[in-house]
Amino acid sequence: MVSYLGIDVSSLSLDAAVRPQGTRLHVSNDPAGFEALLDGLCGLSIKRVLLEATGGYERNILRFLQDAGYKVIRVNPRRARAFAESIGVKAKTDAIDAEVLAHYAEVIPDQPTLRISPERALLRELLQQRDRLVQQRDDDRRRLKQAQFSAVSDFLKANLQHFKSQIKLIEQAISQQTEALKDERVTQLVQVKGIGLVTAGKLITLLPELGRVESKEIASLVGVAPFNHDSGKSVGKRSISGGRFEARRSLYMSCLVAIKYNPALKARYEALRGRGKVAKVALVACMRVLIVRLNAMLRTGKPWLDLVLPQPMRTESRKPT
């Protein structure tokens, strides 16, 4: 009998449910608990495992199950909650959530899953730590401007010096880890104006699908693909939704620079602004073009300069007939 496994993850424990058998397991979120979970699954033909993204608490069990040969899908908690409400489940406990996830695992369409190697996971954590240090540095820069007493400003200046040295050290570690990955996509990405080593590292760790999927899919994964909002005779305004926030934020900053140095991208941005689009809408449109072209560059192996950016087409406003 084919079975489906749902796992509700918390910092200390894992609640698992197997469908359709109705088996429940409760283990600790540590190596000993992982082995206990594996023993509990012995003899079951698990087709698919589903768990939620929980801020990193799920990463160890995800890698453990992947290494054990299971197909594991990680979903946004909002999607799992929406599914629970769609089937009439209002209550929320760890055990109930595990059962809902098992049910969701049974009906969710098959999708390719990519295993994140320990080396790539380390690079991602280094990049995340750099972001934290930069955020703390910027926060203290603002506090320094507001400090009224030298005793406080001296502490803040010392913090800023500390953050400066720490950021320099972690950027060296990022460079070394990127080289250790030997991912040729990094070499290709840094050739594009606006994309440095840090951004390239983020794109290959946060978007491992980059260069391996079609243009519509990569735009949707980043969250820059516009979705229709039409119903009957009503034609709504298209808007972006979902996607991977960290990847989108990194792409946003890169696009700001790319617009200055890439003539075709700059022309596209100015054309959109000339048609009355607000700056952020025009920028998001350019972000979509940028990630699609980067994806095409990596997929085809062509240099960036050989990829022609299409000019924006003027579209008439759609009116219901």
C-alpha cells in the first residue's frame, strides 16, 4: 500500500502522521529522534513526505530523510493552512497539523525536488549571517545619528568597527566557500553588471533551479510573475504574489544597478515610466526580464551580451465585451 507522510516540525520535536494508515509518531527533533522516526516508518511504502518551512528547524530532518531515499517536499506554511481550511479543519495542534500535511502530501502534484548539499547549505548560512551583520551595522548607523551623549556614541562607534571587520571576514569565507562549490553558474553570473559574488551566491543557493527550468517557472519562483485576477466579465489588475522573498530582495538591488549599466534594460525601464508606470512597477517588470535572461544565459550557456532584451510592447487595456 502506498503511504504519505506529513511532519509538523517544532524546535524540539517532530509530530508525524502516515496516511491512509493513520499511524502517528512523536519524536525529538535531533539525530536520535530522526533514527526513531526511520524505525517507525520501517515496512511502509512512503511515496511522498511533506513538511512546512519553519525558519530552519526543518532542515536537518529534511536532509536526513532525503539521504535515506525519501522524496521530501517543503511547502510554505500559508499553503498548508489554506489547505486545512479548504477541507474544513479549523482546529490546530501539532498532531492535527501532521495529519493535514499527510493529507496534503497525498493530493499535491508531483514536483521535482533538489537536494541541498552540506557545502551549499553552509554557503547559504554564511550569506544569511552577512545579511544579519549588515542589518545590525545599518541599525547602529542610524542610532549613532540620534545619540545625544558621547558615552553612547562611543559604544556605537565601537560596534560599527566590529561589524566592519566581521563583514570583511565573512565575505572572505563566502568567497572561499563559493570557490569550493565549483559551480560554473557563479562565474557566469558575476560577468553581468549589477551582480557581484554575494548576489551570485544568493541566487544559486536560494534558487537552485536557476538555469534548469523554463522562464515562466523561474519568474514565479522569485515572485515577479504577474497573475491574472479575472472573474466573468470583470477584468482585474494583474499583480505579483508569493515567491522567495530573500531571492527577490537580492534581485531587486541587483536590478537597480543593472538598469544603470545595461542599455536595453535601461531603455525598457524608461519606456515603462514613459507610459505612466510608477517606478516600482517598472522596476519589478525589469526584475522579471533580468531573472528570465539570467535563467536563459545559464540554461543555454550563451554570454550575457548575446542575449537580446525584448522591448516592452504597448498593450491596449482590456475591456469586457
